[in-house]
Amino acid sequence: MLIRQESIDAKGTLRDLPTASPLPTANLVMVFSSVKRFAEGKLQSFLKSRYPTAQIIGCSTSGEININGVFDDSIQITAIMWEKVVQRVAQTKMTSMQNSFETAATLARQLKADNLKALIVISDGLNVNGSELLKGFQSILGEIPIVGGLAGDSGAFVKTLQLYNETVSDGMVIAVGLYGDALIISSGALGGWKPYGPPRKITRSEKNVVFEMDGKPALPLYRMYIGEAFSKGLPGTGLKFPLAIIEEGKRDVEKIRTLLAINPTDNSLTFAGNVEEGETVRLCQTNHDRLVEGAGGAASLVMDGLDSNKTNQTGLALCVSCVGRKGVMAEQVSDEVKQVQQILGSKTLITGFYSYGELAPRPNTNDSVLHNQTMTIGYLSENILA
């Protein structure tokens, strides 16, 4: 596995890169940038000429991640050449959020094979139900590690963009299947959010839209808890007040839901993933130190999953973290990336983005779920002796 990375800062241009491609034989190229830079129209043709044999995928973000920290309006390019792992890419454009399950199932059928070991998924961030998307993949593929996330648009919640080869569009779902015993994969996901306030029972919901909690209209109840000042800025301010789904018998919070939209007409709340009727939820809050600790915990889970493969080869950590975490940590947001790097070590390169939803298995399982407000890490490497 060979990995080469290129980076252009917010003030830089494509012309600032060296003339020669650092890895012209790359199989896979991942690109993360802002809506503005994807919309410029020159990036995709430039990348295709620079990496002519690669499948090129990516998305707009709410902040780009590399080994040095977190950036806005930069362009982060990671080129990979697999030596033994086989990859296949499938993509499609969704027709509506309601078709999230069917969209994923269709892609899964194209990628299904006995030696499929993992999936990288990059999706539109606003016109998708991330929970249903995962269920669609799992309905065909069963429990395999699925890592990736939902695109962002810097917290504007207007339009996200996805990149597939020479196409830039909204509404896309892109899936990369990775095949063969040579693949080394590990993952970690932890948040660092703490529930507060009384538990509330979801008494009426439809998938990711919540209408009632404890028999009361959801929006007024939510407004009451976050206060008048934050209520004025909804839905954006809701990033600081996600819901924790309290799972019976579990001490730690493993599923958090980020608010995407509100509807004053029917007093509903729309979240990035499903919140089922009968589930118990609590509001969450956090601080900088808790979030950095959560990111470090996610990296430690990756290391635990690697066992004997911890230090013998180059690896890539695809870090997908939530825009809500970025809002809390503000100028200190790079601290969580530095914590991940410190734990994973110098042989692991880092790429990724701040998202509207993160995809990764639950800790110590292959049961992938939609996370919100969480640092997720999908570690990829290759055992060339396999």
C-alpha cells in the first residue's frame, strides 16, 4: 500500500502543486474540500489528469482534516495504490431522503461478493437518512465494517456536494468495496458527550422525524431545554445540543443524533438518523476536554483492533468527525486530530472531514451504525504477505 498526500490551503490554487503527480498509478483518490472550491469546476478535470488510473471520490465538508490539524476552504488529496487489495466503486444519485434504504441496497447488490471485507461510504449530507442508508447496505451485505460519512457545507445546511471522477453533484451516494484477505481494517468511534436533564420517551416519530416526546410536541419541549437565546438560531444552534439515545443495559452513550431541521408548523424535529418510537433520549452537552478525550478513545479502539498489525506497516486513518464538535472546540478543534495522531503513531497518515453524520461500527464489533457528534476512525492498511 502506497499513500501520497497533497494539500492546498485556503489561499492556494491548483497551480501551487508540483507539476508531476506524486502517485500517478494510484487506484483510489479521496478528496475533501469546501462547497465553494468544488463548485469552481476545475478541480475534477485537474485530478483526473493527475491520477489517470484512479477512481476519484470525495465530498464537501464543514472542515478538512489532515495530519497537521483542521482547515477550512482547503483541498486535501489522498492518493492510494493498493498492491493486493481489490477495490470496486459504485455510485448513484438519490431521488429523495425517503429512498435512502433502496439506494443503498441497490449499490450493495453491485458490490456484493464473498471476499468483500469492508466498505467506504461517502454520501450527500442533507438529502439522506443515514440510518436507513446503513440498513440498506446491511440488508444485502450483512455485518461488515462500513466507514465514512455524510458531506457537510460548513454548517450552512443548504447544499452539500459529492465528487465521483469528473462529476460533482449533490444527492450522490458513493460506495467503495474493498476485497481480499490482504486488507487490514480497524475502527473506533467515541463521542465525549454527557447527557443532562430528565430522560424523555419518544412517543411519536417517523424514522428521523420526531413529533412528540412524553406525549408533548417535540419542538417546544426542545426549545425550552436549550433556552431562548439558542432557540433563535435553530437549527444551526442545535449542533451544540444533540440527543443521546439511551440504550438499556449500556453505561456508555453509543448513539447520538444531530438536529438537521425544525418544522414550526407541526412542531417536529428532523435528525440526521432515525429516532424510533419507544426509545429513551436525553439532551447532551460537552466541553473541549471531553471531546479530545473521546477522540483519543476512538484512536485507542483502533489500536486495540489492530493487535499484531500495530506498527509493521503504513496505514491511513479516515477520520470523520461531526461539525457540532468543531463548533464546541472552535479555534482548538485541531486538538482532537493531534490526539488521534499521537495515539496512532507516525506510520499512520490521516485524512478526513467534519460531517453531518459519521459511519463506523460500534466499539469492538462489525455492527456499523450512524453516529452523530462523534469522532469516527476507519483505519486501512494492507498485508502484502497475505
